[in-house]
Amino acid sequence: MDNILNQIGIENYIFLSVVLFCIGIFGVLYRRNAIIVFMSIEIMLNAVNLLFVAFSTYHQDAQGQVFVFFSMAVAAAEVAVGLAILVSIFRNLGSISIDNLKNLKG
Amino acid sequence: MIHIPDFAHATTVQVIFCFLAFITVITAFLTIFSRNPIHSAIYLVICFFSIAGHYLLLNSQFLAIVHIIVYSGAIMILFLFTIMLMNLNEQREVHRPRITRLGAIVSFCLICIVLITIFINSKPIVGEYDSSGEDFQSIKVLGKILLNEYMVPFEFASILLLVAMIGTVLLSKKEKLNK
Amino acid sequence: MNVSLILIILLVGAFVTYFAGDKIASKVALFFSLAALGCSVVLLNHFSAGENISLINAWINQPKISFALNADGLAIAMLLLTVALTPIIIFSSFGNEYKNAKAFYSLILFMAFAMTGTFLAADGLLYYIFWELALIPIYFIALIWGNGDADERRKAVVKFFIYTLAGSLFMLTAFIYLSQKANGSFLIEDLYKVELSSCEQLWIFLAFFLAYAIKIPIIPFHTWQANVYQKAPTVGTMLLSGIMLKMGLYSVIRWQLPIAPLAAKEYLYIFIALGIAGVIYGSIVALKQKDLKKLLAYSSLAHVGLIAAGSYTLTLDGLRGAVLQMIAHGFVVVGLFYAAEVIFRRFETREIAELGGIRTQSPKFTSMFLILVLASVALPGTFNFVGEFTVLYSLSKINIWFAILGGTTIILGAYYMLRMFQHVMLGETNSKTFADVSLNEGISFAVIIAFLLFFGLYPKPITDLITPSLETILNVINKN
Amino acid sequence: MEMDTNLALLLVLTPFLGFLINVFFGKSLGKTVSGTIGTVAVAISFVVSLLLFNQITSTGKGIEVTLFDWIQISNLKINLGFLLDQLSVLWLLFVTGIGSLIHLYSISYMHDDENMHKFFAYLNLFVFFMITLVIGSNLLVLFIGWEGVGLCSYLLIGFWHKNQDYNDAAKKAFIMNRIGDLGLLIGMFIIGSMFSTLDYATLKTAIAGASNLNLPLLSLAALCLFIGACGKSAQIPLYTWLPDAMAGPTPVSALIHAATMVTAGIFMVTRLNFVFNLATDVQSVIAIIGAITSLVAATIGLVQNDIKKVLAYSTVSQLGLMFLALGFGAYEVAVFHVITHAFFKACLFLGSGSVIHGLHGEQDMRNMGGLRKAMPITFWTMLISSLAISGVPFFSGFFSKDEILLTAFHHSIPLYVVGSIASIMTAFYMFRLMFLTFFKEFRGTEEQKHHLHESGALITIPLIILAILATFGGLISLPGHSWLNEYLSPLFTKAAGEEHHLGTTEYTLMGVAVLGGLLGILIAYVKYFKQDNVPESDENITGLSKVLYNKYYVDEIYDAIFVRSVNGLSRFFRDYIETGLSTLVFGLGKITNELAFQGKKVQTGSIGLYLFVFVLGLCAIVSYIFLAK
């Protein structure tokens, strides 16, 4: 069986992941809408997942994929809880702009 | 170094990769930049699909399917529902002060530079990579691994999801005031 | 049979006392403390018969921490001091009513447990754990059952707690560093063997010094002392001054000097001078104190200064004198604080100005108090003299001026103690009635006095007990 | 040997047993019984001393008794042991002898005091410690006794403890003694580290056998020891406690502050004569200090009006004379004077006690007078003693004082002159005392006059015995043929002092001394008998006599220099340094608090900022790990 990486090269996957990850970070920093921030986080997660899978193929080892599977489970839980929190914040504050979340002020 | 595809002699796989990568990056950007959260969500779905495409390209069918089910299905539905629940529209979002945006851009550039520098500086991979021909990522094999080697974490994952479900229900329940 | 038995008795005693209920808590505590004393005496017999009563068990593998209790002569002497004073202290509290007595007495036993552990521990980390453990009960004892304004008291006690804890953390750092050097082992033998450069030794020495200087206390680290002594209930004060500050002094001999001998040798003069400064300063400050317990606190500061100075001479005489003086001081200071308590029970005050004229009403109490005062000023024939003489002698061998300056304690000590005695006990008959000592009180005093006088004339048993282990320690110090 | 140990223990422990019985059972036994027990205890010691004396004179050798090891120090091994040789037995004899007499006296004297059993307990304890001091075989055992007698002195001066002035006096005595004790300790330390022993016998051989001694160090040791002696024997500058010590009951003054305890310093110096002989500089210091003390104390004694104060200053003055002799290395002369002084001074004190007793506590001589008829025995005994102390020929004091002056003359004329002036003054103030007290008309209140009576037999018998001793005590060391010198000769390396040949010089000097003494008496006679002067009341004293009356203001000066400065320092430390240090420690806490307060402002709560900083931190860490190679 031909390894796909022979044709594409692991470097390209790394590059792609980096770009995706950076876009995620940029989104987190740039947007103030909590939902978009959340989406950016998902993008970052996916960037990492992608890298895992790429290296899993590269090493011919299933562990990377197993890890991605767990990370997806965690992500699902996280999104569920996170969005629930956002909803309750929205209910209380009437907005989900992260600038309003200043309860951490010392 | 970054392998620059030679478009003239590109194989099908390479073309597909480039295409998918292009879609992934573009939709990711659009997710962040579009004003309307609904649009963002839709771009994000497309992004997730393209990532699933990458998974398929890498021949990990199981993950591709799970990814589509979890991300493009469940998570995106959750996002959409939430957005609609809140009835957000673009006017609500006020742009951040310039200094913040500048900071965001600066740090974005910074992290890009750092990561890419690392990437460039790291040792290049020498030679071609041959697969051993062993099946390691078919659904069957993964299923065996998950339920043998990783059984306990697997069960914990289910507990995690259960807890998350309960937590979500508890959080989104309306608090009864004055009681 | 080994020394862990004592620890077990005290710990079990603490629990049993707690569950025995308020009414009989004091008696249960007394029973267990006496049991510990009895067992210690039996162990002493075993020890003098040449049996090994130490204990080493592996406890944690990585890093290598052992549950090691080392019972050499020095440790046994301190163990005996603790288990002998604990029953006296408990017994002395019989005249008082305490709220939530079960917790109170349980804490006393627990404190005795922790202090005994500190004296016995032969593993750096175990020692550190016991060291800090001893702080917890005294914190609660002083805070909950103390006297005076609650807010003031909390301030003083919290200051004490944080201050000593902060000092100890430096010691912990030193221990961790040392164990790194000793391949992860915390055992005292391994720590002794660690080869350190003189610069490293200095830092280790200073880290230890901070912990001990605060606990002992050596000036200028003594600011917690007078306030806590005053605010704590007398039982707490006795525990603090009688035993707990001996922990610091003992640790100097057991840990600080042998581990960092080069630093100790190089800066000998500075540390002796600090000790002696404490002697003079404490004596002078004690002169004009208005509160009886505060005065005794400062007198204690003066005495421990001399003990510390003796330890830092790094001579056999100095160490031996220091240990003898520690034991003597433990007894005498407990007796003196008890006398203050007896006065307080009757007059509800410790202001020296409000006292006076007690002697006519209570000849027995006066005699006992006077003997304690005289022991405190090291009259020959009392145990304190033996220690003080030995320490001063060792100081004179280092430098005659040290002996002269340190010797001012016998002048200034006599001055403030007799002044206090005069204003507290003598003078026209007090208008308030002062009942003479009850049987219980008399027994406590008599035991302490008998001890001081007996060993004042025949200190040989204690000297013989401690000398071999001190020689061993000196060998470690002088190995380079 | 067993026998000796038992004797020594009997000697020491009988008074201690008396002390214990009186402490624990004294109150229930009743006054007479408790007094008797106290007296008998000391008397037994006296008998034992006599036995020992007999043994020593017959064998000529000292007895050494070692009980057990006491203190172990690396190069020192200190036994609790006794040394009974000529010197200590001699001291024992008069300590226990005079002690028994004074105990006997006290039975009557203290009979009205409710705490009589305590008084006897303390007295017995004192005798116990004094015996320990005298017979200790090394310096440290001496030190037990040394401090112990100080303690008893403290207890007895403050015996009437309701009066805070008395307590002050007691405290002062104890503390001044302790200053000397520190000197003694330091001296011991030096000797201990030089010779690795504190034992007299070993020390003596060690010094004799030592080749190259560190003489300056040894002199320092001797000086320190002398400071100790100064404290105990009330020499300048540590003498001020002794006059104050008169606050105690009169028997105490007689026993402790005249006859026995205050001579401990002389005992110690004599005991260590082999050390002092090597330190010639220190000897000169001793002589000079002794001479000055005797003169200063005598001048103060000239104008005192309190009968006991006069005697106290006289004691200081006489002690000064003894030190004068010690300074010249004439130890046996000093010892001789110690003994005669013990006799006549004890007698004088007891006599004054009898007077005070008769006048119900009156001590001011201005309120006395004419007691000769009412108290004949007291008068005669005191007269004899006064003659003795004034150096009238053939009384004991004549011989001893004369020898001291003779020695002084041979060594240093100026000191001889000083000593002679002091003796003349002594004669004057003693007879001033006699005339004011016993002659002329009674100046006290009518009520006192009514009750004037001679004291009982228990008081007069000791007086008579002491008067006899004061008369004939001089016989033990007659000039030219001295039994005492021979007896003590084994102690001294020099062949019992240079026996002075009784030449013309000596007789001349004797004559001068006698004339001086008579002159003093004559002046007193003229001033207080002929002219019938009575000292002015306190307010009217002016000029030099005011200075003298106020003891040269030495107490005030000491108070200003030492006591106040220490107290001031104490207050300063308490109020400023302590609070300062405390603030410093609290300050550390406050600084931490303030830092936290400032630090918390960084926590703006803005998630955007947090994320921004987080990304920057991430960049920094990643670049550190991967790029900083």
C-alpha cells in the first residue's frame, strides 16, 4: 500500500496545522463575541487533531488516532458545557461580549 | 523545507490536498472575519468538512466519520442552536478598540513567525517513507485497540460525556429567583 | 522495644483524651503522659544496658525518606525532658477550668507527640514534618484558650505562626538541597556525609539559622516571644518555653552544626556574639517589664541566648553545658510560669505593680517561688548553675570577653529576678487574701524543685548520658 | 579515712539538718525549741571543729575528703570534696564558735518575732554554707558556699520583708556580691584553663612545678579573684552594700556582716596565697585598695549617728586594714586580725543589739545616752571591745592591728600613714559611740526611759564570752613568739612571713600606734564628754561633715551612673527597640500585603488581555525551548 505522505509530505500537513492554529489564535484575540471565540478554539483543536492524524499515519501507529478520538470526546463535552455557560451568561447579562465578563477582576 | 507542489506534474492526491487545504484555510479565515455569527457557523461547517476530507486523504476513515458526526453534526448544531437562541445579529457586535486589534495582529504575526521558524529550523525529513503495509487504522483495528488497550479511558470518556450532559442540563436550567 | 513506643503512646493518648469527654479528659491525659514517662524510663534502662532502641523503616522510596528515629544519649535526654515536663504541665493545669477540655488536653498530648518526634527524628524530612506539626497545637492552644483581648491575641499568635513557619521554610529548602547532594536521601547519616563547599555551607547554615533563630529565639528574631507568652494560657507558655524552644536549640546541635561545620567555624564569633547580645538585651529589657509573664519571657530570652552561645562554641564543654542548661532551664521556666499562674489564680492579675505582700500570707509558696527564682539566677547547688558554669567556661576558652559579657547574666539576672520577687512577693501584706499553695500545686513545685536540686549536686547521670553522643557530633563537626 | 569523711559530713550536715527541721517543723515546735535546735546544731559543728582542730594540731597534716564527681568539664574534673587543713579549721573554729554564741543570743533577741523559726533556719543555712565555703577542696565548692552565704545574707537582711527599704538593701547586697562573684568566676575560668584544675592542692603543686608561667594572665586571674573578694568583703568600689545590710536583725549583722561572711574574701585570698604571691602588681592593688577603703570608711564612720552604721563602717574600715596586710603578702597577719576582729566586732554588734533591744528598736545615738547604769554588762563588754578595736595595749586588737601597721611600715610608708590615720579615726568614732550611748543623760523618750533594763542572761552570756575573747584573743600571736604563725606555716611557701625582730623601730611604731589610739579616744572624750556635744539633727549638718554624713554621695553616684542608666536603657529598649523590631517584623507583613494589593490591580478581569498575555507567554516559552539553542 502506498503511503499518502510520500506524495504530499508531512511538512505540508505541519504547515497547514500551523496556519490553522494561528488563525484560531488570531480569532480568539481578535473577536469579542464569545461564540466566535469558541469557534476559534474549535479550529485550534482541529488543527492539533489534524497533526495527530498526520503523524499517526507517518509513524504507522494507531495511538495518534485513538488520542484524537478522545480529544473529540472531550471537545464535545467542552462545547456542550461551554455553550450552556454562554447561554446562562447571556440570560443574565443580555450579551455575550467577553468584555463584559470581568468577574475575575482582582 | 516546505514542499512546493509542482502543479504541472501534480498527482491527483496532491491536487486534492491543495484544494482541501485551500478550502480549510479560507473558511477558517472567513469564520473569524464574518460579522454574522450564522455565517461564521456555516463557514466553520465547511471548514470541518474539509478537515474530514484531510482525514480521508490520510486514509483514516473512522476518524473522518466520527469527525463529521461529532463536529459537523453535533457541535455545529449546538452552535447554531445557541446562536439562534440568543438571536444574535451583527449590530450587537461592537468592534474592539484599535489597540486591541493591533495587539491581536501583532501576536498573531508573532506566533506565526515563531511556529514557522521552528518549523523551518527543525530537522528536515530525510528520504521517502515506506509503509509497512500493515493495517493499523481500519475501523476494525481501531475498534479492537479502543476496547482492549484503551478500554478504561474509553469508559471514562463516556462518563465524561454523561457528566457534561448533566452539567449542561443543570446550567441551562433557569434559576428560580427569590427562592 | 524501641522509641516509637513513646510516640505511639502519646498519639493514642491524644485521641483517647479527645474521645474521653470533657470531664475526665485531664485525668486521661495525665495518665497517658505518665505512661509515656514510665516507658521512657524503661527505655532508658534498655539503652543504658546497651540495647539498640533506635528504629529505621523505609517510608517513601522516591525520594528516599525513612521513618528513622535515632535514640542516642542526647535525644533520650531531650525525650526525657519532654515526657517529664508534660505530666507536670498537665498536672499544673488541674486547678483551672477549660472550655472544651477534651480538645485542650488532646492538643497538649499531640504537641508532646510532635515535639518528641522532633527530638527523635533521624531523617531530615521526618524531622521537618514533626517540627512543623508541633506548631499546630500550640497555635490553637494559644488562640482559643489564651487570655487578654481576643483581637490582640489573634494578632500575636498569627504573627508567631507565620514568623516561625516562614523561618522553617528556609530550613526545608536547605534540606531539599542537601538531599539532592546526598543522592536523594534525607537520612541524617547521609546528610552528615555530604561534602559541601564553604560557600554552600554558609547558605545552608544561614537557612537553618533563620529557622532556629526564630524558634529559639535569638535576637533580633524574638519579637513574637513576649507577646505570645503573655497571651497564651500558662499551659501553652510552659510548653513553648519549657520544651518547644529547646527544639530549636537541640536542632542547632543535631542538625545545623554537623551539617555545616565550616560555616559554623568561620563565623563562630558572630553567632556567639549574637547569643550573648541576647543575654544582655533580654536581661535589660526584662528589668522594666510590667507584666510578670512578659518579664519571664525576656528572662527566657536571656537564658537561651547563653545556651545558643554555648552551642556555637563548637566545643564539648559548650555543647554539654548547653544541653544541661536546656534541661535545667526547661524545668525552671515551667516552674516560674506556674508560679505566675498560681498568683493569677488568686489575684486575677499579672501586673507586677498590683501585686506584692504575698509572702506574709503564703510562706510555702514564697519559699518555692524563691527557690525557683534562685535556680533561675543559677545559684550554685541548683542544676542551672552546672549548665551555666560549663557554658561560661567554654566561652571563656574562646575569648575571655565572651565569658565576661555572658557572665553579666548572673548580675543582671539577679537584678531583675530579685526585683520582680521583691515587688511581687514582699512588702506590706496585700489587701487581697492569698491562699497558700494547695496540695496539687505543691506537688508540681516540689517535683520541679527536687529535680533541680538533685541534679544540681549530682549532674553526673545526665552528663554521662549526653556526653558520648555529643562527642560523636563533635567528631562529625571536626571531620575536616 | 572513713572516720574523717563522717566527721566532715557531720560538721557540714548538722547545721543543714537544723535548717531542715526549722523550715519544716519550726512553726509547730515553738520558738524556744526551734531556737534551741538551731543553736545545738551549730554547737555540734563547733565540737566537731574542735575535734578536727585537735587532730590537725597533733598530726600537722590536712585532711582531704572527696565525696563524688560534681561537674565534668573536658579538662577539668570538679569533685565535691572537702579540705580540712590548718586554715580551714581555724576559720571553722571561729565561725562555728561565734556562730553558736550568736545563735544563743538570738534565742532571746528574736523571741518576740513571729517568724523566729525562720530566722534560725536561715542562720543555720548560713552556717552550713559558710562551712562549705571554708572547707571546700576546690574553688567551685568554695563558690557554692560563697553564693550560698550571699543568699542567706539576702534572706536575713530582708528578714523583715514588709519593709521595702530593707528589701532594697537585701537586693543591693545580693547584686553587689554578684558583681564580685562574676569576677571570681572569671578568675576561676582563667585558672582552670591555665592549670586544668581548680583544686587547691593540685593547683599549688601545678604552680610550683610550672616552668614558664603566663604571668600577665595569672595576674589577670588574681585581679578577677580579688574583685570577687571585694564584693564579699565590702572593699572599694563594692562596699556600699554593707552599711545598708544593717537593715537585718542585729545578730545577723554580728554574725554575717562583721565576723564571718565578710571575711570570706580574706579567706579566699589567703587560700590562694600561692597565686597572689606571683602577681605582685595585683598585690599592690590589693594593698592600695585596702588602705583607701579603710580610710574612706573610717571618715564616713566619724559622723554617722546610727549605732549600727558606725559599726558597719568600722567593719569596712577594718576589712580594709586586713586587705592592706594581704597586699603585702602578710597572710598570717591578716588572718590574725580577722580572728581578733571577729571577737570584738561580734561583741560590739551584739552589744549594740542589746542596746537596741533595750530601747525597743531605737538605733539613733542622738536618742541614747546614759545607758551605763541601766545596762552595766552591755556597757563593760562593749567598752572592752572598743578598747580592743582602738588598739589600746594588751587587748587583742592592739596586737593584730599593730602587726598590720608594722608590715605596712616595712613595705610602704604612705600606706602605713593612711592605715595609721584610719586607726586613729577608728579610736575616735568608737569612743564617740561609747560616750554618746552610755554616758551623760538619757535623751530618749520618757517611755523608753521607763523600760530601760539590762538584757537577759542569754544575751549577756555571749557578750561576756566575746569580751573575754576580745581581751585575750591577742595571745595567739604575740609579737616575737607567734603561735598562729607557726600553726599556719604549712600553708605558705614563705617561711611563715619574715618574723619581725622586735627592734627599736618596732617598739617606736608600737608606741606611735598606741599614742594615736589614745589620741583618738581623747578627742572623742573632749568632744562628746567634756563639751557635751550631741550630733546635730540631719538638717543642720553642713560642710564637710554633710558630705561625710551622706557617705561621699557614693550611693547617689552609683545610682546615677549604673542603676539609672540600666533602668533607662531598659525603658529605652522596652519602649523603642522592642516596638521598633516589632514594627519591622510587622512591616514585612505589611509590605507583602501592599505588594499583593498592587499586584491585584494587574488582574483587570479582561479576558482579552489575559489571552493576549497568554499568547505572548506561549511565544516566549516556545521560542526559549526551541530557538535558544
